[in-house]
Amino acid sequence: MKDEPESASEMTPSLVPPGPKGNWLTGVMPEFNRDSLGFVTRIARDYGDVVRTRFLYLTAYFISHPRDIERVLTTDHKNFIKPRSFRTPFFQRIVGHGLLTSEGDFWRRQRRLSQPAFHRERTNRYGEIMVDYTERLIDGWRDGETRDLHQDMMRLTMEIVARTLFSADVAGDAEDVGRALKEIAEPFASQATLKWILDNRLPTPAHRRFFRTVQKLDDVVFKVIGERRANGADAGDLLSMLLQAQDEDGGRMTDRQLRDEVMTLFLAGQETTALALTWTWHLLMLYPQAEARLHAELAEVLDGGERLPTVADLPRLPYTEMVIKESLRLYPPAWGVGREAVTDCEIGGYPIRRGAQVFMMSWVVHRDPRFYDAPEEFRPERWNAEEARRLPKFAYFPFGGGPRVCIGNAFAMMEAVLCLATIARRFRFSPAFGHHVTIMPAMSLRPRDGIKAVVHAH
Ligand code: HEM
């Protein structure tokens, strides 16, 4: 990894950062929709670390230097709120005033109340559940069969999050919940098209379907909350922690607030972790040397692969963790972080007007040759302590950073490492003949047609 270079933006004399103008009406929206990853990569390369452009009537800045990203997310975080896209009716209807979208004192209180649910002593208890569900999934796998690993990982993390959030409570409703969650995620699969904008605001069939489905989901979640309040038992899950949480004044969350937090955790935690695992399988198929090293570590630590991994093994699985970290670098499920400026401020020497949207694309920064040698290559070894220390802070931010850093960060890493270890202990994969993997950058970075692979038992 290379030393931190000068920010190109600091050398730009003009007060307006350069950037593509796009169409007089839509700005760069068509270009962005046509090839989002290509677009964000190109503008950073062609215009520099601070790029100014426009989506319809919204001014947008793309920031690509770690030092500027650090300022937006940490030192100057008070100048920013979450981006406009978080305030669309679809998004608001799902997550309400949950952690991901709330702001100011309200957010601070919720974060404080939710934090204990994510303390390591607490989340460590979920390790066994994670391994157990993974074993159940792979017990049905047969040597030589072709599977869609994306679908498998989505199912696995859905079961894990349902169990760790609600315990057995959703067992009866799990299928309904699963189907409903899939349905409500659907509109987010497409990008900011005109249809998406209209569906959000007008009572189109898609709009009505979406609101009906969220209502069904609400019914289940409120039922679970009601039952849990009535019997008062600590089920040892995240919902119990949120129910017990109270601030210094003894204030607790209302049912509505609990519902918003539960939905937020579902939305923020399920697909992201599934994608981290999905892309990891894709990369391991492409890099047999890394795959071999992973298998060697698992065989050594897990007694020749004879036993299942546990939370206690995690410190002895450094390479497995490096595989996940490197996969999150190349395919960050949340491929960018957005903000809106709430005051006139400055980034990288440029004035930024209140109301501007500011985007920091991990997809771009994680592949910047100024910070990473051979950035397009999957090299888990680059995460060994010495190399990683040379990396500028915020050249790597798959979980965001600053006060709004992902609250499920450690939970997700534990889940990804344990699931990877449990599966790779017994299986490896090769690409299915004729299947092409295509990236679809929507709300998160998905494979458009899944990841089809042939299963090989060890
Ligand atoms: C590999 C998996 C994951 C990735 C890549 C990821 C990524 C992120 C990122 C980038 C943010 C910051 C967003 C921003 O600043 O605007 C975030 C926030 C958040 N994530 Fe995650 N996440 C993952 C897993 C999880 C899990 C497992 C949970 C919960 C069980 C979770 C819950 C949340 C919540 C509640 C927030 C909002 C925190 C706040 O603003 O206070 N995430 N995540």
C-alpha cells in the first residue's frame, strides 16, 4: 500500500470543482443509471477528488480523497445529515425513524439505547446460532450439484437475522416475513428511474402493493412486540435488549420506535451480510491460491476440518478474516455513503452550499491505485498488520465511519467469518459452465443473475 498523496483538490485554484454537466434537464442521471460503477469511477479519474455535478435539480458532489471523507464523516459530521434518497416515501415507510435515518438528539438517544444490544459479550452468544443455521443449510448440499450461492446466502442471513432479532417468535411467520421482506426489497433493486420516482409518490399498482406488504410485515412485528411485552421474558435476542433498554430518565422505546428499529436492523443487516459472503465465494473461485490458503487455515485450526468453528476460534482464523476484509474492499455491499449538507461549508478547499448531496463511493476509493498496489486484485494478504497500518484512514470504509458508523459492524464480521469457515470447512466451488457474473449496483451491490457454482465436497 502506498503513502498518502496530496489531495488533488487542494491544488485546484477554481472555487467551483470540475465535473460533468450532463443533460440540461436530467443532469447526469441517465449516464449514472446506464452504468453507475463506470460513471463514478470515470468522474473521479477525469475530474479529481472533488467532483461537482447534478441529478435533476439536485447538486451533487463526489468526494474521493480519504482525508476529505474523514472530515465529512467525523470532524465535520455536524454539517451533514443523511441524503435526500433516505427521505423517499418507500424508504421512510419501511424504516421510519430507525437508526439509519433519524437525526440529531433523537438519533443520539436511540443509538445509546441500542448500543448494548451490540456489545461483544452479547453478540458472541449468536455465534452458535450462526454456525448452526449454516450447517443446516449445507447439510442438504450434494457433491457435483449446481447452486445459486447468492440465493443460498440470502436465505441463510435471513434466517440468522430473524433468529437473532426475534428468537423463535417468527418461526410460524418466518415464511411470510421472508416473502414480505423480499417483496419490499424489490423496488430498491432498480435504480433512480422515472418509474421509481413516480411509484414513490403516486398511487400506482407498484406503490399500493408496496404499502400493503409493509402493512403485513408491520402486523407480524407488532404482534411479536406485544407478546414479548406481555410475558416480559428475556429471550436473549436483540429485541429483548431493545425492550429492556432505557435511558437515564428511565425512558423506554415505544412500540412504534421498536418497530422502526427492528425493520431497520433487518434492512441494514440482512442483505449486506449475504452479499459480503456471496462476493467472497465469487472471488475465491477466481483466486485458487487464496482459496487453498483459506482451506489450509481451517484444516489446521479446526482439527483437520473435523469440528465446527466457534467464537473462541475467531482469533485463530486471521486469514479467514482477511479474506472477508478483502472481499469487502473489492465488493463493498454498501458501495457508497451519502450525506446532505445542512449548512454552507467547505470540502477539500471548495465551498459547498447547503442542500447539496455529497457522495463518498467506497467502490472508487477502495480501488484507487494511490492507496492500493494492484487494486483490482484479490489479495487477502494485504490486510496483514504492517501493510494495513500504512493505509490512510478512510481509504477503507465498508462500514462507513464516525458517529454514524455501522452499529452491526462486529456482528457482521463475526457472522461472515463464521459462515465462511463453516461452509469452506466442507465445500469448495467452481464456476457453473456458461454462467456470467454481472454486478448490479442498486441500493446495494448485487450480482444481477446470482452466482451459479458447482459444489465440491472435500
Ligand atoms: C457486511 C455487512 C454490512 C455492511 C457492509 C454494512 C454497511 C453499513 C454502512 C456503510 C453504514 C453507514 C451508513 C451511513 O453512514 O450512511 C451502516 C450503518 C448501519 N448499519 Fe450496517 N452494514 C452491515 C451489516 C449490518 C448489520 C449486521 C446490522 C445489524 C444487525 C447493521 C445495522 C446498521 C445500522 C442500524 C446502521 C445505522 C447506524 C447509525 O446511523 O447509527 N449493519 N452499515
